[in-house]
Amino acid sequence: MMKRWERLIFRLFTVIARCPFGLLYRLSDLLAFILNYIVRYRKAIIRGNMRKSLPKFSEEKIRCVQRLFYRNLSDYIFETLSCLRLNFETLQKRVEYEGIEFFEKYHSEKKNVFLLIGHLFNWEWLISLGPKLPQKQTYAIYKPINTSLINQLMNTIRGRFGTINLPLAQSVRSLMQLPNDGEHVFLVLGDQSPQKRKIRYSLPFLNQETGVYNGFDKIARKKNMRILYGNILRKKRGHYIIRFVPIEAQGKKFRENEIAEKFFALLEVNILEQPDNWLWSHRRWKHQKGIDF
């Protein structure tokens, strides 16, 4: 339950969400300036991540990417708040989907779908996907945050068009209990940084050894689910293209961790295409090796 001050901030968020996009992006520009030049939000972490991940980039280019990152991060914040009032038709004009036919194909094959994405802006606008799919239900698997305000905000936004929020701790049981009948899509942010005790597999990613969650790999293989990668690109400010790419086994069946390896390979290509559009501010490489849900 939210505290009184959290409820007041949530009301403020609903007021901000009513602003037209032109005003929202002016506010975003102001926030980006504050984050970059005044607060210097996680600047050492961001620049350290970029230097290690993008070794061919000069310092000048890294500073340029970092500056654009702050703008994109600020856009993400205000675009996400806008979801509190945006209608489905408006979102459809701002998000283009390519590859919806794969969902139709897997629905006809009666196989549930894992949709794997990375923290690429703006992943929250995928809330508009559910109503376009033939599947009956879409789930967003997430790791709850300690702040009630943020959890309430995310649950409200992600549930607006029928998506069910599924906490990570409950996801395994739910996934195993639901029939693999082609009626369910599970959206997973697959590039989250696991706790050290939950790292059971690591792989090379962005020029570094990277500890990863591989639970989705295990469940997908066990349940014989279909896998799609969501390639997110910023077309222009406030407009995105999301292209769905099948992840398929090299042989008859996926070998262990093959799904995780192919996901991170696709994600790396996606990031390098628009390096300023990924969430560089999280401590992705705090633990590189360690044991997964």
C-alpha cells in the first residue's frame, strides 16, 4: 500500500500525463540537462559501462552517446508517464510493429510465446501490443521494486490494455501450470542483472563476461515454447519500430543455454545500432559470475 506522500506524487504523475507531447518533451529536455550537467546522474557508471562495452568509440563519441542517452532516458520517463492517459489509437500511431505474423503462426501451432526484449527505450510502450495479438492473454514478467509508488505506477500502466503483471518469484509456477496451448504470450526483460547467488550461467556480451538469467531458457525448452526477440529502434522522437525476430534452434531442439546466447547476440546488435537507446545507467556488470530462478 502506498504512503500518503506516494499517493500525492502519483496524483502529480496523472497531471503530468495529461500534458501534450510537445510540453512533455520540453520537460524532458529540462530533466536531461539536470541529470547530465547538475545531478550528474550515475555518470561514472554510465561512462564506465560505455568505455568497456564500446572499446572502438573515442572519448568524444562516448560523450556524445552519453549526452543522447540522458535525453532518451528523460524521454522514457515522460513517455512512460503519458501511458497513464494515452489511448490505444494514439499509441498505435507512435509504435510500428513488424512481424506480427509470427504470433499468428505460433497461435495456429498452439504454442505459447516467450517475447524477449532488452532495456531499450521505450520498452514500456509495448503495452499496446496485446490487443493486436490473436493470443488471449499477455503477461509481463517483472522484478518488483522496493518502492510502492513505482510498483503501483508500473502495474497501472502495464495493465491498461489487459496485460497481467507477473512477479518474477511467481512466474515459474505460473508458466509451468498454464497449458502450452498457444493462447499466452510472456514478455520478459531478459537483460536484467541477476543477484550473484542466482547467476548460473555467463556469456560474452558487449565485450565483457556477463552473468545472465537463464530461467527463460530452461522453461522454454521444457515447455517447447516459441521464442521471439523484440528489436526496438527509435524512428524519431516519440516514435518507435519494434520488429519481432524468431529465435530458432540450430538443430532439432535447443541445446542448453542456446536461447540465452542467441537472445544476447541479437540484443548486442540492437544496442550497437543505436547505442544511446539502451539503459546504460544500471550496474549490469556488478556481478559477472556467481547461481538463477
